[in-house]
Amino acid sequence: MCAESEAAENETSRRGLLRALTLGAGGALAGGAGGLVAAPADAVAERRARTCRCVSRKRCRCACRGHYRATCPCTRCHGPHSRGACPCHRHEGQPPTTGGDPGGDPVPDPQGPPPPLLDDPAGRVLVSRFSHGVTPALVAEVDAAGGAEAWFTGQLRPDAIEDAAAEETYGWWPSLAYPPATLWSRHTAGTEYGWQVMQSYQRWLLMRRIRTRRQVQEVLTAFWENHFNVPVQGDSVFVHRVGYGRAIRPLALGRFEDLLKTVTVHPAMGLYLGNAVSTKAHPNENLGRELLELHTVGRGHYDEDDVKDSARILTGWRVAGASGGWAATYQPADHYVGPVSVMGFSHPNADADGQAVTMQYLGYLARHPATAQRIARKLCVKFCVDQPSAGLVDLLANTYLAGDTAIAPVLQALVRHPEFAAATGAKVRDPAEDVVATYRALDVAIAPPGSPVPEGHVTNALLWQCNNLGAEPQAWPQPNGQPADNESWCSPVRVAASLDLHVTMSGGWWPTVGATYRTPASWLPGSSFTLEQLVGHLAVQVLSQRATPSLVTAVSQVTGYAPSTTMSASHPIVRWMFPRVLTTLLDSPLHMTR
Amino acid sequence: MTTEMTTDQQCCAEYARLSRRGFLGGAVAAGSVLTLGSAVLTASPATAASADSVLVVLSMRGAADGLSLAVPYGDPVYYQARPRIAIPSDQLLAKDGFFGLHPRLAGLMPLWDAGEMAVIHACGLPVANRSHFDAMEQLEDADPGSTTRLGWLNRLLGTTGDTSPLEGFYVGGGVVPTALFGPEPTMAAGAVDAVEIVGDDWGPGRRTSLHTLWDDGTTPLSPAMRITMEAVDDFAPVHDTTDTSATYPDTDLARGLAVAARMIRGDVGIKVLTLDQGDWDMHTNLGTLGWGAMIRNAAEFADAISAFFADLGTQRPKVTLVALSEFGRRVAENANYGLDHGYGNAMWAFGAGVRGGRYYGSFPTLQNTLDADLLVTTDYRNVLADVVESRFGASIPTVFPGLSRQPVGFML
């Protein structure tokens, strides 16, 4: 059933239109995923022994050469670390050596504490890549944590971080919490169409990214939600789509195996890739294929017979249709029974209840070396460089396998690698990242939308801004997810739209409903200052970076005043050219790359 | 550096102008939408030099009912299957003994009579797909089996061998449709005025400043920033053309086609434009000749295309327009004066190179069952391939990989 005409009147973007168009039947099912597999206790102890000697929670000793660090990277003190990689600042990426550990009392760190983030370029790369934009508040958090790496380690345990400002936004869109049957009945009654719920979901994601203090978790959630892409505009997917994203978030820094099990049997995935209607007589190969091609090992590791058995293994995970409230169910009657073999995995599959074989199969895929390589490379492309070295990819893949698909150690190995710190400016912000970072940079206060949402409210505009730049969150229309490379986001279309966004936001001209922009006076460094001092101050306040000489020159050129010009709040630059100044900061590589 | 460049008076005027433009910019951003409605325009200039041929692809989003627009009145099953919404044969236009056009397509009759309009019936995807979302992706990707998201129009632009800075160029805003998506840069803009470097009206310092920030080429965006500025400059002749939109009907599609016509008249080398018309998904209240959604959409379609061709001036001999939907609708009407998702559909071709004034395609006998489709007898890619071959001389295996080529014959 479709109901696009009213929808089109409400909001007639092409996206909105597409969304309104696509509502068919379908069915699929859900189910709990497999639980966490605990690492053997002796393995944990062995890792701990190889990498550090804990002196205290805040002070520990690197096993490699006896260097001390401000924050312990081990699992017991502060967070997980990767086996085999020395966490010491001085030995990034090098394996620990044995012996040489004098033990005993703490000794002064020969390096001293890490510099403030503003004067720590390598640390800034880390915080920038793993956040949705560095702000003065985030800089303060990083400095208080004892540096970028210590902050990162703390971020790997997101539940310990207070995050009320982000959490409250979930209540801004009540339909996000409605169960599938309620969403469907509201949709069919025309009370709220599915595509409208999905827009609310996208807006909620953007608000979370703007507000959350659990930045690393949110960045990784976006990464995995895109890796296991279920586009928000697909058919009846909307009834389960919010739950899908919310199932990924708590696993985003956990183990890939758990993520894979959760998403593969999730009803949203089942509805999207046809597994929800797959039967033993007619196995739908869509999910069985994408699971291999996109989610795990990638092309070149399986053949068409593997795809057939992949699909057979997944039969049984159904979703009831509208009459059944879109409930996720397992139907043994639909499960294909008989021996199956996919690459190196084989199973008699004799039981009509195939849930166990599904989980074993997914566990096999998660631990496959080809999966390790694909995940490692994809993390590198997203967070480091488009063309990572084979050495870096191998290191991360090995870390992934050694850690039994744990994600956090892989990230830690990445951020400690010399290629990571050297990759300043190497990654272009994608459209949604630009929009979110711009709100954070300009410190725009966003009010709850309320009900009904006022026309042109900033929370609505956020999504339109992403659309204008060429991509909305979670709306990439194919199962492979949106690309993470630079080239895809370097089109002239995107560049021109970004310049438009920055100018419009710098002036506080649009959106205005529900948005409170800072006044020029609030950005000033004092009562009397030079233009150069102003740029230096704004670079720190807006971009959380030191101003570059070219930035000073660029602001001078766009305003027509020399850097040495002395001014106060009554100067034309402050009174009416201020948008030019702010937009020049946002139009610079310092903001458009991350 | 200069000191004071402007007085407060100028400043306030500029502020007001910026505010207004900023606001409009934002409004356009809101999905090219507040101004263009469901008609969204994207354009891809392949060269700064004058184009020899221009192809406009109009996507009728939502799956238009080809059996209402190009009616097979010669098949009695059509009337049996649609007791309430069938169009009486005595109301049809351009009748050839079997087919006739919907009366609200009257605006197209001058093109039909001049032999500049052809209808190709029973076209579609090689395999039925009833999901709008999936079908649009497949239709526009037009490369079954490929997992790369690369549209057929982007592949077409890749065959031009053009080295102009405009080749490889997008402009504007909005999500580029799949047909245009790919490595060949394209432009996207909902309005001529949107093709700009915002802030250019602050004076030359704006560009100088951007060059200072980006010309060192140390970031991956540096070439894009340079190409963007060049493309905006090369687009300048379009700004100088007359805005004729007041002569168009007051509909979304007409507004979009007015922008397209202006871009074409600017003669800046645009070879391919794509355009959407929405609201074709008529499950309910498709209606009759007296009421409903079909009469409205059919008239919008016809009158906008008619106004478009009348507005092209000296560029008209270059311009071909093709219209298609992601799939067709069922043969039999449902309980709601509407039609559910089907399969085969009509495709439409207008303008340069079209051997028009007649219907093409092999039309299968209709079936009057609950879920009967109009079957597909012509792969839609073969229709597009006729145009690509005739107007661009491009390699068909490159633009439509794996296509079993069977010319349809409606192009000169």
C-alpha cells in the first residue's frame, strides 16, 4: 500500500518521494544473536603479562623497555589493548620485547605527560578521526584524560561515560520507540507514514552525533551500520529499522562475531535482503550471497554452490507479515535440512531447528582470514588513508584474529601505527560528517522539535542539509553501504553544496527555527585585537586547531583587511563581515578534512 | 590590504541580500524542493564546448500506468479488466487501430503529428521486480550482475573522450540519481542560480581566499575545489540566458524542464540531463477521465514537455527526450480505482532523431486475472541503446554491458 501524494505535499524532496513510494509486503523475523564468547582467562593473563606492568590505575609500565605511561592500556586497568603491539608512545607498532622489566616503584616518565591536544598533532588526528568534530569541550575532555590515547582508551568503554544530552534526544521523536505493529498500523491509517518514521530516525542519528560524549562508539556505530547497510527507504523495513540500529550500537566496540550474528538474523536485514520470505523449497539467495560478498569474506573466496548452501543455512529465520505484527520468528518447517558446505565450513544440518548451525556458520565466517583482511582494510580506509600499506592491513587483520574478532584491539593497533599519525588531512569528511561537524564547530544550540514539529525546524533541516550535500545518513540505496574513500565525496556538486552550507550556517541565516547561533561578540578574543589575533582565537574556538598562515591570509583576503588591522567589537568585520570570517574557517582544509 | 572597503549602508544592503539568498539557498537545499516540488533536476555537462546532441531522461517515478497513457483499446481484455477506469476508445487521441493516447496528452499532439514523438510499448527490466526502490536501482544501473554502483548515463559520459575541465563535473546540490552516479563528474542543481560559488558576490576576495586555502594541493579535495570553481565559471553563459519559466505551466515538472531548457539554451556543453516527475504510484484513485490522479499527472507530463520543446530555440534540433518508469502496473484495476505494481510499461521518445508519429514494440495479449501483468517483450535497454547509438554513436557494450542488442528502430 502506498500513500505518496500526501507525503509529497508535506515534503517533496526526491528522497521523501522515494520513501513514500516503497511500501510493500514482506516478512522477516528476528531473533537473539549468539552471546559473547569469553576469552580464556589464561589468554587474558598472558596478554597482560606481555604488555604492561600495572603500577596503578593511572600509571603503568610498558613491557617493551620499561617506559611508563600516564594511562594504563591493559584490560585490568582501563581498557583492552592489542596483544603484540607495544602501547608505549615511543614504540608505536613495534612488538614488545621480553624481559627488561625491573618492576618496583614507579619512576618518572622520561617523556613527561603528553602535550595539550592543541599542540599534539598526532593526538589531534586520533581525536578528529574518531569523533564527529573536535570542539573546545572535547579538547578539555582529552586533556583531562591525559592525552588523546588515554581519552581513546576511555572511550572504548562507552557505558562508563555520562551521556544524558545525547540520550534525551531519543524522546524527541516518540515513534522511534513504537513497536513494529504500532508503526505499521499508524502507517496504514495515514497517521504517520513509514518514511516519516525513517526521517525521524535519521534526524535522531544526526542529533546523537552532534551531542554524544561517547564519540568513538557513535563513530563506530555509523561505520558498522553502513557496513551492514539496511537502507532506511526500503519497503517495509521501517517497522524494524530503528531497532536494527539500536542493536548495533552496544556492539560497535565489541566483537565482530557478535555483530555479525545480530545483524544477519535481525528482521530488518531479513526484510531487506529477502531472507524473511526464504523457504527450503525456494531459498532466497540474496542475504546468503551478500553475507559472503559484502559482510564477510568478499569476492574470490566462494563459488555459486557456496552461495546456495549459504542461503539454505539461513532458511527458517522468518518475519511474520502485517497480520502477525511483523514478529520475528524461527520456522523449522521452512528450514532446509541436509548436509551443507560453504568454503571450509561443513555441517550435517540434520535438525529442523537450524538456529545452531546458523550461529556456527556465522562464527566461522567472522573468524575467516579473508574476513579479517576485509574488515582491517575497511577500517583503514575509513579512519586512516585510502591506500593503506599491506603491513598495516596485515597487522590489523592479525590483531583481529588474535583477539577472537574483538574490535577495540584492532582500533588501538591502528591508532598506534605510524601511518595513522602521518595521515593528517588525508580523509575528506563525507556529507553527513560535514553537516554534523559544522553544527559542532559553530556551537549551535538545538532545541527539541516538540509536537507538531514547527515548519523548518532545525532538526528537520539537518537532514535536508545532508541531502543537499549528496548523502543522507543510512540512505545509501544498495547493500554495499556508502563508500568511505575520498574520491566519492570530492565531486564539484558536493564541494559547491558544502560552501553553501558553511556560508548559510556562518551567517546564522538558515535554519533558524529551534536553532540558537552564537553572536559575533561571543567569539571575540577581547576588547581590542588584531585580525591575526582574531583568526588565531577563532581557529582554536571553532576548529580546535592552531591557525595556519594561509588561514590568516585567506581571512585577510576575504575581508579586505590586513592581518595587523587592530579592531574592536564595533569594527565592520565584527558587525557585518563576521560570516565571511567564520565561513573561511569552515571552507578550509582544516574543517573539510578530518 | 585595503582598509574600509564599504560603508555601513552598503553593508546593510549586502546583509539583506545575503540573508535572502542564504534563506533561498537553504530552501533549495531542502531537497530542491520547496521550489521545484517533486521535479528534481540534475545535469551533467560533458564538455565546455557546444554539445552535438543533448539527451534528456525523464524518470516517471512511482511506476506510471502505461496502459492508461498509451491505451491498447484494440484488446478487449483491457476493458474487461478495467470496468471502471478504462478510457473509452472514442476519447482517445492518435488512434492507429489498436493503440490510442490518453486525452490529457493532447498537448503532445503537435509533436506526434510532426513525427517527433514515438511510443514503445511493453518495455521493462529483463526480470520483473516490484520494489520501486530495487527496480530503480537496477533500471538505472543497467548492468545486471555488477555490484558497482555506476549508472548507464555515467558510462555514456565516459565514452565521450572529452578532455575539457567540464568533463568530469557536477554542480549544485542533492543526491545524484543512480543513472548519473559514477566516476565521470556530473552536476546537480535545482535552479540555475544554485550553480554558483556562494560568496562570489562579496567580491574577488572570496575566490582569492579559496585559492589561498586550497591551491597547495595537499589534500584530496584540492582538485575538486579548483574544478568546482572552473565549472561554475564555464556555466556562466546559462546565467545570461533569458528565464522563460513564466511561459511554462505552473507544475513541478514544468518548472524543472524550464531550468533544463535554460541550461540547454546556454549551450555550455551539457550532453545529458535527467529529470524526475513524481506521483505516479496510483494504487488508489487513479480515477477516470472525470476525476483522479491520472488526468492530473498526464496533463502535467504532456504540457510540460510541450512547453519544453517550444522553448529550446536554436538548440532544439539537438535535443532528444526519453521518458520511462521503473516498472508498469497490473492489467486489472483494484478495489480502490487504482492499480497495483506490475511489470511491462510504455516508453516515450521525443525530439531529435525520433522517427515518430507511431507506436513501436511487440504487444502481448493481455490477461484478465487478479495478478496479470503486461509482459515485457522489449528490454528497456534496447530502447535506450537505440537513442545512444543514434545520437551519440557510443559503444553499446560499454554503456549497456551484456545487453543482447536488438534494435527497436524508432530512431533515425
